Amino acid sequence: MGIVNIEDELHEQLRKASKVSCRSINAQAAFWIRVGMLCEMNPQMSFQDIVARQLREAGVDPALAGAMAG
């Protein structure tokens, strides 16, 4: 594991987003990094498509997860 230096404002945004997402600050940062990397590698896919693909790969039914959220 390494240390990543980020701007104070970005850290503050991470802190706020982590509360909403019920993640630690580190887990929120890892999520944003992972999704950002996947978006760069798959520019033809939307954010929602990428998250749905990741859910399927983890064994979660994105349709069921979406129905529970709405």
C-alpha cells in the first residue's frame, strides 16, 4: 500500500462522499480511482454501464440492486 498526496479540497470531497456512500475515505478514493481507470480504458461505456459490469462480475444482479435503490 502506498500514500497518495491529493489537494485538500479533493480530500474534503472524498470525506463528504464517503459518508454518503458509507465507505471509508480510503475506500471511496479507491472506488473513484478504479472507476476512473475503467472509464479511461472503456470510453465507449457510460459510468452506469461500467458499474453494472463490475456488479455482475462480483456476482450481483444490477437490475435487482437498482430496484432496491429506487
